[in-house]
Amino acid sequence: MTEAGLRTAIFHLLNSIVEIYLANIIKPFLVLHEKFYNALNTTLRTVLDNHSSQIPKWFTANFITYARTCLVIPCIYLINKGHTVIPSLIIFGVDFGDFLDGVVARFWIDQKEIESIAQDADAEGKDKPNIQESWVSAQRKKNYGGFIDAICDKVFVVPCWICLLATVPVSGHVSILQYIVLLVLILTESASGSIRFKAYYSSNGVTTPTIKGLDFSSSAVKADHIGKAKQTFEMFGTAFFVLSPFRYFGLILLTSAVPLAYESMRRKIKQRVIYVDGSTEKIDHETLKFWKQAKGLGSKLIVGITSDDKDMVANASACESVDYILVNGPAKLSISFLEKIGVDYVVCGVGYSESVVTSELSAAGRCLVIIDDNTCKLMETKVAKSE
């Protein structure tokens, strides 16, 4: 067996083990996790709604995120001084703050919708400049809260883990396990933070369509649920790990978070190549938006042009969402051609799918159709329609 084949076999085995863990342990845990946090969300939201007039404007989700992140300084200081109870309580408080900022964010979104209706009514008839944001600027502003929340989670917990490395005993098999678990989590979460930075600042300004009838991952647990379980195990595990009498319990929770951190990273770096037909007489904002949506569905975008028209090739090359341009591509795509160039899915617009792909390709579930701004589905075959 070659080195590449051995590496593939090892990762396949590892992925299978993680999937068994997700299906048999994490999925049942998430049922209880969801019930508890739904009840807590309802309680907190009721409190906010009942006291909406008394909540100051500065009490935003981002304020809570920044405030809880700053607690990393006293937490690390106290751990270094040998304190355990107060740092543990701080970590529990930070985890609660992570949940609270989500509740507060949704509260202010609803409040702004109410205020915007009133402002629109007041603004009628007033002469004011009509300045609009670009797609990229608007999307970054929309996604900033979720981005900074995830980054601040890592800014708090990773330094705590680095600090806790110094508290691990110098010998013993359990000590080695503690070192391994903490180092793996430090490296994984640091890499995850770097990926999030890249994704946020390389955003193309268009929301990725929601896919109906298809899940790119065959896992029993969705990506956002993995993130929730991972966050709970990491924060609770760290809080108990700080306390000497509960260190081994904390180690069990942190060890449980390792497969989740691995799976989260694996899904973030999963390669998926998308192909679109770019043979168009003009490239306007609708074409650019379609290409951006298609790029959001994968990691690489290939635009195929059925001729060697220099203007078409240059226009496609100028789009930041396009990774590669296929010149003199086929007018109709087949499975064999996709396999030849390493494409996973073909993305088409409504009304263009049947003219671009073969029935064999659509029957194989390799063609996605974007039917509106936020929805995408598998292309229906003629056989499926007749049924």
C-alpha cells in the first residue's frame, strides 16, 4: 500500500469511529441538551421582553461577548496563583454568557425590526441621501456577531488550556493523557479560529443558498449541533479540570470534546468542487450573484466556457469567486467528464439545467438548481417527474 493510500485508510477509519461516537453518544446527549437550553432561552427571553424599556442600548450581544472574553485575564492570573474555585466559577459564568449573548442578539433584532417600521414611517417625505452598502459590507456586518462570538470563545479558552498545562503532574499515564488532550484541543481550536478568520474576511457578499433534500454530510449529527456539544464539553470540562477534586471528571469531558473538535475541523476543511456553465453574452450583477452563490456551496468554483472567447474568459477571471476557468468546455456535462476534472456538483439556474447536464448526471444527484435567492435543490430527473 502506498503512503497516500495508507493515510486515506487511517482517516477513513478515524472518521468511521467518530461517526459511531456521534450517532450513539452525542446524538442522545443533544436531545437533553436541546430541551434544557430551549427552556433557559424561553425564560431569559421572557425576562428581556418584560423589561425591554429598562434595558440600556449598550447592553448588546457584542458587549456581553467582549466582557466575558476580558475575564480570561483574571482567570489565568488566579490559576497561576493556585486558586481553583473562583476561576472555575468564572469559566461557568463565561459559558452562560456565551448562551446569553445569543438570546440578547435575537432580542435586539426583534426590537430593531419594530423601530425600523417606525423610522420608515417618519422618514417618508424627507429628503436624505440614499447611500447603500455593498454586498460584501452588508454581509460582513450581518455576520459579525456570530464571527466575533466564535473567535472570542477561543480567545478565552485556549489561553486557559495553555495555563493549565503547567498544572499537570510531571509523571504518570494520566498525566500524559492530560497533556495530549489539552494540546490537541489547543491546536484544533487555534486552527479553527484561523479558518473562521479567513472565511469571514474572504466573504463574497452573498448568502449561501439553503439546500433542500440534500445534506452534504452523511453524519447523524448536524454541524451546528456538533458545535453546541463541543462548546459545552470544553467549557464544563475546563471548569471541572481546574478543581482538583473534580480534575478527572473534567478530563473525561475534555476528552469527549476531542472527537467533536476533530469533526468540526474536518467539515470546515472539506473540499467540494463546484462547476457552473459560464457561457453568457454579458456578465451583469445577476450572473455575478449566481457565481457567488455557487461558490458558497463548495470550496472551489470552476466556470466552464464552451468557446475560447477571450472576453468571456477575461470576465470570468476577474470575478473573485471564480477559482478556475475551463476554456472550450463541453456544451453538455456527463458524469465521466466531472470525474475527469474532479468536480463534485454542477450548479445551474432555473430553466438551464436540462440544457447543460445529461439525464445520467441528474439521476446521480450531482446537479443542484438554485431556484431563488436562498434555496437550492437537487435537479429532478424526468423519471422522478413522471412518477
